[in-house]
Amino acid sequence: MSIFDYLERYNYEQVVFCQDRDAGLRAVIAIHDTTLGPALGGTRMWTYATEEDAIEDALRLARGMTYKAAIAGLQVGGGKGVIIGDPKKDKSEALFRAYGRYIQSLNGRYITAEDVGTTEEDMDHILMETRYVTGVSPVFGSGGTPSPMTGYGVYKGMKAAAKFAFGDDSLRDRVIAVQGAGSVAYALCQYLHQEGAHIIVTDIYQPHVDRMIENWGVEAVPPDHIYDVDCDIFSPNALGAVVNDQTIDRLKCKVIAGAANNQLQDEIHGEILMKKGIFYAPDYVINAGGLIHVADELYGYNRTRVMQKIERIYDNISRVFQIAEQEQIPSSIAADRLAEQRIQALGRVKSTYLQQERSVLSFDRR
Ligand SMILES: NC(=O)C1=CN([C@@H]2O[C@H](COP(=O)(O)OP(=O)(O)OC[C@H]3O[C@@H](n4cnc5c(N)ncnc54)[C@H](O)[C@@H]3O)[C@@H](O)[C@H]2O)C=CC1
Ligand SMILES: O=C(O)CCC(=O)C(=O)O
């Protein structure tokens, strides 16, 4: 499909290509929808096999952010950035400052944050060039790294999904297969361990697995075996597109609930899960904790307010499953409808002319 056909199909607003030869920057910023407010979403740094892969990733992730913000009840829209490069080798202050200048040129239409491959320190470099960045160091007014908040939200959403699937939201003695043992999974497993779940974990990076074995005595399996594990809940916390034609028939779980963005390879996989009787907690509903956390910086970070909003993920997941059950549609479609309803309703409200539109962008951290 041509890029413009793709943009038209999902109604994207803008795609920006950023290049700086001296700094070694090649990046794409995708802005999907700004009806609810400025597009907010992290920047991923990754060794993409092709430029097309990078563009596609930015586009898919940006759209997910629109829906994530809408269901979480936030006053921001959806966007995402990707930087092409190896986060272990290609980072420099110059690279992130060059990128920050492109963000500044968008004048608040896009606000960035951390994502896979980027850190608080990288956001601090971006902050030297633009105030349109969150997930910075706490000394600049953030609440610190978002992963623990995402992990907590996934835990809450998983309990809501368990209630629907098993009639009880306790995770005690539930067998939970966790794919990825990185920062979100670590926070999630801390709650699961406290509640007495049986955790089976995998990661391609052995030190992350070892950390969980040492702390909580979890069981570990090789990366590809995670799809075959006999479990109640499968929790993807590593990559996108893990629910696909190759894996779907191998899954033995009753619930899928994890942090990874874009877990379904295609829309059809949501339908297949429904037919197989697997309760899928839509990724952008359950993993909104990090977004809620970074978005709060725009108001002057307040942890109590953030926790209150993250607690609502339980209700949001329950609501999605209720709609799916009532209308006999996949939970992924139910979530899309819920998000689209809010965007449409507020789009109409916003069409009334105001001389000075009130905006979250009244914040200034410097
Ligand atoms: N950090 C956050 O606040 C948020 C993260 N997410 C998503 O959650 C997922 C996890 O994020 P983080 O924990 O921050 O990332 P991370 O980079 O700390 O952890 C990811 C882990 O997955 C492992 N991994 C990669 N490929 C794998 C494979 N094939 N099999 C098993 N393990 C594999 C990595 O070795 C790493 O340990 C990502 O998809 C991210 O986009 C979504 C919302 C917010
Ligand atoms: O968690 C973050 O750093 C920001 C939110 C985001 O980019 C995401 O939820 O994917």
C-alpha cells in the first residue's frame, strides 16, 4: 500500500522525516490525531531492518497512542517518534539535540517521552532544545521512569481480565507466562509475586531472567517455548505482533494481558482470539500507566493524581469486556469503539470557536 493510502485509511495528520548528517540522525515522527490535544508518545530507538519498517512502526505506534489517550481520559492526542539506530552504539548528545530541534519545530503538536531504546538522560538532552518533552529527570519536574507505573496498570488490568474470564480477580495460584523480563515486566512480576501467582518467564537477555529467578524463584523457559506453556494468562511484555498466525494456535491460556504495544499482528487476530474463547485485554487500554504518568508532567507532576488515574485501568478493561460481550464483538474492536466515541464527542465540542483555546501546553518547565 502506498504511504498516502495508508495515511488516508487511518486518517493520520502528519509524518515528519528528520535528518541530520553530522549528528547521524534519521528519525520519523508520526502524528495520528490531535483532536483531544497535542500528540504525546515516546520515541523508540531501534535497529530497523529497512526504512519501511521504521516508518510502519512509527505509524502503528502513533495510532495506538491516540486510542490509549482517549480511553485513559487524557487531554492529549496520539503520536510517536522512531530513531533509526542501535541504542547501544549510536547515541550521542548531538543526536538527541538534533532530534529535539525537530520536535521544537512542530511547536507543540508533538510531545515526546521515553520508549524502548531511549532513557531519561536522552530526554534531558532533548529538553536542552525544546520544552515539548516528558519523561525527563525528576530534577526537571518528572515523576521518574514510567515503567513501574505501566507495570502497576498492567497488574490492575490483568485482575479485571481475570475477573471476567475466571469469575474471580485473585491471581493467587494462577499460572502466568510472562514474555520479556525488562523494566515493565519486572514491576508487574513484583505485584504478581506478592499476590502468590506462579510466574513462568522468558527473555532473550539472560541477566533479566536471572534477576527474577534470584528475587522470586520464578520458573524460566527458552524464548520460543513461552507460547506453548500451559498457563491461565499469557502476558506479552517484549515485542509487538506476537499474536499472529504462527503463535495463535499454540497459546493455551484463557487471558492475554501484557504491556507490549500492538500485540495483535492484524485485526483478524482479535476475532480469532474471541472465537477461541481467549479474553484479550487490549494493549493500549491495559498499558496506559506510562502515558498517564508522563502526561501528568504537563500539569506539574502529582503522584496521587497519577495513581488515581491508573487505578481506573481496572474499570476500563471491565468496560471493554462488557461491550464485547453485549455486542458479540472482539475486545479489540470494543476498545476501538470506546476510544472513537470519546474522540468524536469531544471533536464536536471543540468545533465551537473560542478566542483563546485552553491547552495543556500552558505548562513551562524552565
Ligand atoms: N516502559 C513503559 O512505560 C511502556 C512500555 N510499553 C511496551 O512494553 C514493552 C516492554 O517495555 P519495557 O519493559 O520498557 O522494555 P525493556 O526494553 O525494558 O524490556 C523488554 C524486554 O524484552 C526482551 N525481549 C526482546 N525480544 C524478546 C523476545 N523475542 N523474547 C523474549 N524477550 C524479548 C528484552 O531483552 C528486554 O529484556 C515494550 O513493547 C514497550 O513498547 C508500553 C507502554 C509503556
Ligand atoms: O511510557 C512512556 O514513556 C510514554 C508513553 C508511550 O510512549 C507508550 O505508552 O507507548
